[in-house]
Amino acid sequence: MTAGGISIHAVDVASGRPAEGLEVRLLRISGDMQELLAAGQCGPTGLFDHPTVRGEGVTEGCYIAQFLVGAFYTANGMNNAPPAFLDEVSFQFGVADARQHYHLPFKFTAWGYSLFRGGL
């Protein structure tokens, strides 16, 4: 069986630009444990490019996608007095069929976000 993968596309809607440089982590939940599957930054188009996009390591189960929004705005010169209103976003979701592709469009500002299962 070939897994469908998990892809992430992040956009800073306050600026209207892809979230290049946004730190992302993808974890798999197994019982009380969390296993780090992927970590890195979104590229120039806002896509998080990692082998999990192509299905590597993706199985049925529960996952957490983490987005370091506060650090993104600090790195991009937004003068946000600590603590940031929106610092880290954690989104827990389930993969019921690893043959399907799970696309997570993450749209955010320093004050809020939208995250859902979208189409590619």
C-alpha cells in the first residue's frame, strides 16, 4: 500500500504572502507518546516540503501539526511585545485512511488562524 501523505501550505494572510520560514513540526501520537516525524521550515511558496508529503512514515492514527507563529513574526520584524498573543498553534487530527492525501492549509495572522483539511 502506498500512503497518500500529509502536506502543509501556510499563508500569512495579514501580508498576503506565503509563510516562507515558518517553523513546522509534524508529530505522530502513539498512546501517551509523541513521535517527531518531520520538522523544518516552509519554503518560498509556503509549502512544507518533507518526505511525509509523499507518504513516507504516514500510517493510520492521530497526528499533531505544530506551527511556531510567534517566532515567525519575530523573525520577520513584527514588533510584538512578549508574550506573543498567538505563539504556537498545535492542531491534532486523525488519518483514517493512509492511502488518502491529507492537505492542511494553514492561514494565519498574529491574532488568529484557520486550519482545515483541504484539497490539493
